[in-house]
Amino acid sequence: MSQTLPRGLVTASEMSDEARPLWLIRAEQMAAIAAQWPSSARRWLDATGFKAKPGSNALLPDEGGALFGAVSIVDDTGSPFEAARVAARVPAGDYRIARDGAVDAATAALGWALDRYRFSYARTNDSDGARLAVDPGDADVARALRLARAATLGRDLVNQPANRLGPADLAQHAVDVAAAHDADIEVIVGDELLARNFPAVFTVGQASPRAPRLIDLRWGNPDAPKVTLVGKGVCFDTGGLDLKPSAAMLMMKKDMGGAAVMLALAQAVMDAGLPVRLRLLIPAVENSVAGDAFRPGDVIDTRKGLTVEIGNTDAEGRLILADALTEADSEAPDLLIDAATLTGAARVALGTELPALFTPDDALASAFADAGAEARDPLWRLPLHGGYKKLLDSPVADLNNTGEGRFGGAITAALFLQAFVERTTRWAHLDVYGYNGKTSPGRPRGGEATALLALYDLLERRYGG
């Protein structure tokens, strides 16, 4: 992969000699550290009523009134999102993390990069503004840069408008990632999906002039533990014949958010050289309206051999995931994880910032909780309540693709997916949003590689980073 630094980060050799220090400190450190500053800085803080409490930030003037540094009070010193606050609060210029602060350089670098991310096709003069010095040779900083680059990839994919990111374009991005890491990749397109027994992927995508496809990437030592990632790649979702209202359709370029985070995660895993045998499966489609679109009430085939009655054509993501999960499960990997922007019900339950986690494995759920806490990227487990399986019953097929009634939608969707995972002991399903609805530190408004930090931490912990 290119080792170009993420936006807003530079090496020390690229930085001017007048780089200003940034103090990211706890409140109890303030008095001792402020004693080292020019008296002008302390007088300024007194005059402006600065209080050393979490979330407070201040610019520090020297005796001549020029800016010589800045301070930010943090509560959680391991959170890149707290460290990101200062990135948006300082004026343009070059900065470095003060060595007597409480936040390490890697955490600060990740927070800075996540916050400084921008995506736009507009012709603007938006410069890098404030720049932070990093040492890519430091192992912890290198890890932070790896995650920042992965987050950039995931965000870029979600932010691409649908006319610029269809199934073929998503596949090309995967091909590019594979080529950069000497990974093997196969893309199964159009009618070949039927010949290779991926009927649900074909059926969902057949109405679009942009042919559906299955992206299959493989990398790593064949003797290493097998980790398989599956991501929902619906590049645009009209809802099909159960057409979405226009307001709901506005956000549907992000319906490939599961594919985006899984491709980003795969890049980070390969970039780190984690000792795993990685497989990435992305069914990539566009759910369109045309004469050959699948219909409510149709009964379609799946790779597993189960038939599915279509209760709603807008519940298409679980259909394409069914084929991909069946293929993934056929190898009984050590760990199987899928991610999808699957249900509005998960957002009603948990909001847009907290991904829903489903797994039948209590130990795996605990590992996810630990990884999310360590990465400051939490998930929340919801139950695979077996009593709701009856809601997926169909009088004419093995399953219906929508649950009966309006309630428990995220759970019934997860139960539908579980029907296609039989051999794999450790499986987890993430129902993600893939978008930041508003700007907050480290999370600019727009596409997001939701749960990326937690997922990477989980794999690194489990397989030895």
C-alpha cells in the first residue's frame, strides 16, 4: 500500500522548525505543567476564565502575544476521539505532541487523522490547515496510521455517490486492495452467478443495468487460522418494487456500508501482516426497479438450498448475505463476521452511533465488548431470541425474508442470517449504520467505517498483532 500519510499528518522532517507543542493532559496535571509556560500564557488563562476540566481547550500566547502552543484537557487518555478535539480547535500551522502530556503520540495521531478527514468533489481551497508531526517508524504510530488509512478507505467508499460507485466500481476497489497486498481475488459477474450457484445475489441485482457480482478475496498463510469477513454491498437501494419514499432513498448510497468496513478491515489486516488466513466475501448489487425485478410474493432460491418467500423487496440485504454466508460457512472458519446496514430497527433500538452485535457465542460477545472498550469503539449485543424464529415462517417456502409484524426487526433479520450459518462455531453479525449524521470529534459528518477500530482490535488480540 502507499505509505502516504493521512490528511493533516506529516513527518517531523517535513515540518517547519517552529512547530508548536500541544499538551493533551488530565486536569490534575494542569498546575504542574502550566508552571513551565510563559507567564503570559498563565495570565491569559486566568483572564479568560479557563477551567481545567475535560473537554476544555485553550490557545497559549507567548510574551509577544504570538501563539506558542495549545492545551486540551482530556478525561480518557486512551481515546483518539478525545484527542481529536484539539485538531478542530487550533489555527493553521505545525504542531507536535508535548512529551510531558498524558496522551501518547499514536492515540493523538489516530484522533487527528480521523478528525481531519474530508471528502468532496467540490473545487475548494481547503488546505490541510493544522498539521501534526508523527514518526511512522514508531510501531504504535504505524498501527495508528494503518487504522487511519483503513478508515479513510471505508469512509471514501460510503461517501461516493451511487453514480460513481456501482457494483463494478466496488469490485475494482477490492481488486486494487488485493493487488497492493499480493492477495488472490475473483469476481463472479452476472449470469455466472447462476452458473456458480449464487441465485439470491443474482435475483436481487438482476433488474439493474449494472450487473451484480460476488467479490471473493483470499490472503495469508494456508496453515493459519481462517478468518472470513462478509460485507453487504448494496451500492444503491431503491427498495425495489416495494419502493422507498424519496426521503428514505437519499441516504441509500450508504447501503454498502457493511462492505466498506469489511474491505477497510481486510486492508488493515493485510497491511499489518496478521497471522491469519483471510477471506473476504462481498455480494455487490444495486436493488433497482425494472421489468425483471423480483417481486413481493416471489419465492426465490438460495445457495444453501433453502427457499425464501419475498415479504418485501426492500429486505434485500439479508438475501445477498444468505448466499455469501452459505459459502463462508462451507469452510467452517475459525471466525466468521458479517457487517451490514441491515435494519432501521437496530437504529431505533440503539441509535446511529452504536452498532448492534448478534452472536450465539458468549465468549465471542465478551471479546467484542473488550475490544470495543479498548478501542473506544463500543458495540452492544442484542439477543438471537429463538422464540422469534416462528415470525419468519412462510406457508409456501422455507423462510420469509421479513418478520411477521413490526416488532423485533433487527432480531428477526439476524435470525434469518443465522439460518445460513450451521458449521461455523464462532459467528457474529453486526448491524451498522455506516454514517455520521453530525460532526463530532474524530467523526466528521458523512460516511463512516462503523466498528472498524473494535473489529481490528478484536482480530489483533485474538490472533496476535
